[in-house]
Amino acid sequence: MSFTLAIVGRPNVGKSTLFNRLVGKRLALVDDQPGVTRDLREGAARLADLRFTVIDTAGLEEATDDSLQGRMRRLTERAVDMADICLFMIDARTGVTPTDEVFVDILRKRADHVVLAANKAEGAAADAGVIEAYSLGLGEPIRLSAEHGEGLMDLYQVLQPLADLHAEQAETDTPETDVEINEDDDAARIPTPSKPLQVAVVGRPNAGKSTLINRIIGEDRLLTGPEAGITRDAISLSTEWDGTPMRIFDTAGMRKRGKVQEKLEKLSVSDGLRAVKFAEVVVVLLDAAIPFEQQDLRIADLAEREGRAVVVAVNKWDIEDDRQAKLRDLRESFERLLPQLRGAPLVTVSAKTGRGVDRLHIAILRAYEVWNRRVPTAALNRWLSGMMEAHPPPAPQGKRIKLRYMTQAKTRPPGFVVMCSHPDKMPESYNRYLVNGLRLDFDMPGTPIRLFMRGQGDQNPYQGRKKAAPSKLRKHKEGRRG
């Protein structure tokens, strides 16, 4: 059975760098600025033949109040309680600090197994710090360089016996059962869970994204608070929401490009954009007090251009007084400002109280179903004939464009191909006419629809080739006779 390893330590000792190396990809943001990591990030780690879950945590700081640092510390302590093994990291170049000594005492009380690692230990400059680490009383420190990949086999040798011990304890704790499963009986087989639905929650800073996700998963896994911009990178969490397996991405708040000056914020925003590209459904979260600001529109338009299914959720609905009038204004603004998403679900929620979260779940599933919809070719061509009768294609320069055939080429999002004459002369207005008709007649509200016009010559590999001159053809035939 796999074990869980939590990497803990002061800010900027290299926890995220080691996390990225263990998972084999750059999942966590890394920067010279201390305190980059604020939430708990989980990843599937691999070290030689060991497979385990690794947790990257916020830097431990001596704060016990309700400040941002205090809330970060409580979240890290929660990771310590969740983990089977804690890897306590110090900076070998800095040596042992009083803060390190304080947190070692905490780990002794809360963690079953604590492993000590002295990171940034490459070169002679770190020798004194490695020797000083013995004073913490956690045994021999592992000399690591997470940035250069040094010392990982030493880490493996320490973790391997602890992994075996964890596996033995797991077998002992597993209750015996007298139920026999007949593998030949299909009804007795354990059903394989479906692939988790990938959902990204995006929006401006302080819209309530982390609070909403905590409400969905039923526990405080993400750092929240009144400060804007708490979340700095895209955190993914696996959960089962009302029977639906999901992987939900919490993203950093996206501000206008002109206001994003710091390197760290640029990394945070690019991490959120990457989450949108990998998601299947994007929930654009608005603040009910100031909905549909320019940046909200840009975020929704980005999701549509990336071809994702989109759900618009309006948060902080619990503080609204005249909800009917507000909802009417929201729907009118949505139709007017985001015509490319006409018909997409618009859901009002309160992440604080949980009101409307069940409707959000239904809206996500509905958007995902439409995003995957496939229309039979026969139905499409009957529909195309009716659309042409109601509104014939234009006739540029007196030549009517003929629409001959239509088929669906792809889903996720739905993409359609129309074979026609003169596709380069088809005006965008007629394309919109067909797309709006597809949405209405085949019940595909809100989802991005891609429509491609192609001429018959697009499928002919010899189209446009010059014919051989008659004299050359004659010489070629005479040559063959000879």
C-alpha cells in the first residue's frame, strides 16, 4: 500500500523544488521569494521502486494567530497529521535556526516518523550546516540538493524500510472478510470508477474560489481569508462530488495584464491559464457585488476560445437583498456581454453557506454532457436543408454559394464541417446564423461550437496541378512503345 510523505520546513528551504523532482514535473511554483507555497499540493511521487503520495506544504512560521501566516501554519500542521512520514527540511547553507528547533519539537509530538534532510548541501559551504543538523536530535541528516538531484538515493534508503513498515501495518489493520467473490460472476465484480471530470474554477482575486472548493469537498483543504490573491498557483484536488468523481483545480485570481508586474504573479496567472487548457469544464466565478467586470469577460472569453465547456457562477449571493431584480440584471448582462456563450448555465451560489452548490453540480454535469454531444449525419443534413430554405446562402458576384453536405467531425467541443462551393467567400454572418441554429435546434446551449467550411477541392490532392503538355504526353507514350 502507498504511503504519504509531507515535506515541511521553514520558508524557502527548497520544499517545492524537491516536490517537483519527486513527481517528475514542474507542478509547484518555485521562486527565490520566500512563502510562495500557501496551499497543500499533492502529487504522485516516484523514487526508484517506491510509489507514494507527496504533499508540498507552506513554510512553517512562528505565527499562532488568525493572520495569513497563522492560517498557513495550521494548514501545514494538518498535512503533518495526514501524512505517514514527515520530511523535515533545513537549509544547509543557513544552518539550524531557532525556528527550526521550535518546529522540530512540534513534529516530535504530532508525527509518527520524522526524517531530517539538509537541502542545498552541494559544495563545501554547506558542510557546517549539515554537521549542525545533528543537534536537532532527529538522527543523521540526509544531505540533499533538490535543485541538482543529489542525495535522492540516500533518501530512498531511509524511506524504503519505513514504506515496508507502513505496508505491514496496513495489512494488519485490514479487517478480514468471509465474503467470497466469484470472478466469473459479472455481477459480483467491483465496478471500475469512471475517469474523473476535470473542472477548473477561475475568476478575479477574492471572488471566493478557494472557499467554494472547500465547500464542495467538505473540508478546509485550501487556504482562505479576506486578503485578495491568497492562492498563488493552480492546486488540483481529487474528490467525489455527489457520486461524480472529479479533479477540481483552484487557480490564482487573474487581474488585468497591465496590473500584473511581479514575476511571481505572472507565474501564478500562467499556471491558471494552463489549468483552463487541461480542464473539461471551466467554472467562471463572479462576485455578486461587482459582476461582469472587464476581466471577468476576458476570462470567460478565454475559456470559450480554448473550447472548454463553461459554467458561470455568481458567488456571495447570501448578501444580496433584492435577489430577483439582481438575477434579472445578471441574465440581461450575460446575454449582452457574452453572446458567444449564449445559453450557458448561470448559477447563483454562496460558498460561505453552501446555498446553490447542488445546482452548480447539476450545471457542471449538464455542460459536460452538451460538450460531448454528437449529432447524427442524417439529422444534420435534414436540418441544413431547412436552414437553407429559411435563409438561402449569399450569392457573391451573382454566384450562389451551394451547401452540399454537413457532418460532425469531432466533439469536446462539437465541431462541424460543411462541404460547399466557394468557402472563402462565405460571410461570417452566415456562419453565425448556422451556429445559432445548431445551438437552438440540437439543444447545445452555451458550449463552444466550431464550424468549418470546406470546398470540394479540399479533398482532391490533384486540385490545381497543371496538366502535362500534349507534346510531352505523346513523347512519353512513344517512349513506352519503344
